Amino acid sequence: MSPSSSISLTRFLIEAEREGHIQPDLRLLIEVVARACKSISIAVGKGALGGVLGDAGGAGEASINVQGEAQKKLDVLSNDILLEANAWGGHLAALASEEMDHAVRIPEHYPRGRYLLLFDPLDGSSNIDVNISVGTIFSVLRCPDCVDGPKDEDFLQPGTSQVAAGYCTYGPSTMLVLTVGHGTHAFTLDREIGSFMLTTRGMRIPEDTKEFAVNMSNQRHWEAPMQAYVADLLAGKAGPRGKDFNMRWVASMVADVHRILTRGGIFSYPLDAKCAEKGGKLRLMYEANPMALLVEQAGGAASTGRQRMLEVNPTGLHQRVPVFLGSRNEVETAVRYHLERD
Ligand code: AHG
Ligand code: MN
Ligand code: MN
Ligand code: MN
């Protein structure tokens, strides 16, 4: 077996197919998404020279998405790149995105496949204008027998139903992190040959950590269990921890999760008074669920604070959830604070 540095994504996927881990059409779909991410990486990398920074929408009026967020030009461009790349391949029945109100079908003049693709085309887009890492998150589900063409409801499957999940992080290097249910693996884009090359086979998250990721400015708005958990964590109190924690918060979920997959940590975006009535800040179907599968496949844990993330039964395409994920023992500690105080 050659060293992992010379195994391309294409070879990795062919070997996964040979081992029966994925079907040929899922292999082709993942290749299409990876190719689209390379195009997004190029657009993101142009920065101010590409005329792609700043808000979308015409002079004076912002373009507001279904989330109620002002879209960035790169939100829209990344979404368009993924739509165009996936239109003609014949692997998909429909697509859903953070940036689109409802699921969209594959155009009638193209063949339809049996997968559903969900994506956050540009995650962390509030960082794009200040040149901080952003990313793309994707999740693949099987399409139930969609008789009259997929509807939003066909996407409402629990995270355990995902057949593939991944993200691309546009940082100092462009990396694709992927799971097809047999471990979590990292690929680094070799820009000279234009291929993603396997650089970590089998990422593993340390079970304990000394690093936590949360937006502390929301502290006064948190529920009591979260207040108690973080107060004890910061006081180095009790439990097996009894140590000083370090804090990191990039405000790009992809960047924070990539750090945690690489060296451990706990990431949380809990309920707070500002987002409680929406169910949370982060979206279940194309942020929390794909990240939860990647993290679990790397030996970590992912929870809403009260339930395993992958077992949440979705009720809406843009449903929001509280998120705790990362080093298994630390996530279990945070969950214990919630369950013991409910
Ligand atoms: P998106 O840019 O796709 O809308 O996602 C942003 C999310 C996530 O990436 C990040 O963890 C979180 O928003 C940051 O929230 P705050 O700005 O409230 O810290
Ligand atoms: Mn957004
Ligand atoms: Mn996002
Ligand atoms: Mn986004």
C-alpha cells in the first residue's frame, strides 16, 4: 500500500467502492461535490481581486435568505456553483441548501438519480470580508421513492440516514474531510495537479480536551445548565477536568470543527434567549448532522445537550438545534449538566 500522501480522492473512493462501502453513483456524486469545492476555493481565494466580497443584492437593498440573514456575494456564488455542478450528473433527485427556501429538483432535461444532496454552500460567511477561513458543508441522503418528484419532506430524515457527509475548509490549505460511514478522512488539495490527496486516513478525536469553543458573548442569555457547565469549566472545578481550559472561537463552524477533529476540543452553540424560539442558531440538516456524523466517525460525540444529534427526527428543512460536539468525555459532561438540571 503506497503512503497515504500519494492516494488521491479518486483512488480512495474507487477503493471504498471495491470494499462495498459506497455505490458507484455515490462515488461519482462525491467527486462532483469535491470538484465544485475546488471552484469555490478558487473564488474564495481571489478575495478582493475577484469582485466577490461584500453583500449580495442590488444597490441599497440587501439580499435576505430564508434564514433572515443578509447574503454575501460568495454565499450566492457558492450556491450557484454547487447547483450547476450537480445538475447534469444523474446522481441526484434533488438538492437543498441554506440559501434556498425549498428543495430544488434536478432540471427535467437531465436524468434523475437516487440521492438527495444538502449543503451549506459557504459556512462562516460573516468572516469572508475579513479573510478568515470559511468552508462548505454537505450531507447525502437516499431519496425515498419520490413518486411526484422530491419534496422538502423527503429530506426530513434523521442524521443516522446519511450515506456520506463532509466539508471543505478554505484555509491556509484547502482540505476536504469526508466520511462514508467507515471513518473520517482528510484530503489536502494539491493545487499543482488539482487533486485532493489523502493526508489523514482515520482522524481520531482525543476523548478528553483542554480546549472549548463557544461564543462567550451570549453567556448571560444561556440556559441555567449551560451557565453552570461553563462556570465550572472556567473555574477548573470538579470532575476529571480540574485543569485550565483554553478557548477558541473562529465563528466559522467548519474551522472550529476542523480544529476539533484535528486536536480535540468541545464546540457548543447552545440555546440562548436570542435564538431559543427558533430552536437554536445552527441548522440541523446541513450543519449539525453532517458534522455530527464526521465527529462520531472520528470517535467523538455530538448532542443537542439532551439527545444524540444523529437521532433527532427533523421537522423542517431549515430546523435549528443546539449543538455540543467534540471530545467524547467532555461532551458527555456537558450533556450531564443539562440532563441533571432539567
Ligand atoms: P453561516 O455562515 O453558514 O450562516 O454559518 C455561520 C454559523 C457557524 O458557521 C458559526 O459557528 C456560527 O454561525 C457563528 O455564530 P456567531 O456569529 O453568533 O458566533
Ligand atoms: Mn448563512
Ligand atoms: Mn453555516
Ligand atoms: Mn452558510
